[in-house]
Amino acid sequence: MSDTQPTSPATTGEANNQPADDAPKGPQSLEEALAEIAELKNDREKYKSLMRKEEGEKKDLWKKVQDYETANLSETERAVREAEQRGREAGKAESDAEVKSLKLKAAAATAGVPEEVLGLLDPNKVFTPEGEPNLELLSSLSGGKRKFEKTAADLNIGAQSNSNAGQLSYADLERMTPAQINKAREEGRLDALMRGQL
């Protein structure tokens, strides 16, 4: 074994002999950057329109191929293919309706819409053109307080509390002395009477 190790080009300075390209890449000013962004946006729109056009042409060609194949089939084969196609379309429509229903229920629960209101909604009017539930509309339906909230009377368990309990009426005041009336007012037992609730 030898004590000398081979030297790498980095240690001998060979790599440093190459000229460095210190010029920055990309736009040099704000105007150049904005122009480049606008150009990229135009290119993106151009390619999107080309992709849409190509997709449309592809669908048209696929339809033609299907028509040629259908024309060459016997009556039985043609009937079988049409039945398969109808089955696929029916299955897709059914699954789309189910997915829409689940999306609507999830969005309504998020927005706090009661089930009673949800049952009254027309699902076609609640969805955006993109196929998503309109959360703003659902939130406006929920409001701050639920409109169809069940009360104790709806539950058939009788009255649970009375906010006027302990409040005095006009008949009670007729039997009281002025000192007793002042004491009752200090205790808050005349509040409902003074608000006009009794």
C-alpha cells in the first residue's frame, strides 16, 4: 500500500478553471415578470381549448366507431348491446342520485339544517352547476335558531319549566301592602308584570 492518495479534481483546482455563469435566470424586472405570467396564462388557455377540442373530436370518433360496430351486428347482438347500454346508464343515474343525496345530507348537517327542512328542499335547486351543495343557501336555511325545534309539549311529557314561576299577578298585588309590594319588586317577583307578560 502506498501512503499517497490520488487527488480529486476539486482539490487540485481543475473544476475551478471553468467560467461560472453568474447571470441570473428569469425575468429581470417586474414588467418582464408580468409579461411572462400573461404569456403563460395565454398558453394555458390555448392548450385548454385545444384539449377540449381534441376531447370532443375523440368522443365523435368513438361514437362513429360504435355506430360502425353496431351496423355490422346482427339484430340479437344489437339488442343485447342496447340493453347493456341502458343498464349502464340507469345504474349511473341511480348511483349519481344516491351520491347527490349523501352530499346534500352531509352539507346540511354541517350547515345545521334540520331534517324537517331538508325533506322539503328540492335537491335540484340546492346544488351548484359543479354538482356541489350550495353551503351558503343551506346556512341561510338553518338560521340562528332551529325553526322546527321540538318543545316539551311536542314530547308529551308535560310542562318542564315556567319562566313566570314565582311572579306575582295583579290579583296578588291587590292583597299586598305597599311595603310588601316594594319588597317583591326588589326580589324581582314583579318583573313579568312590569314587562306586560302577565
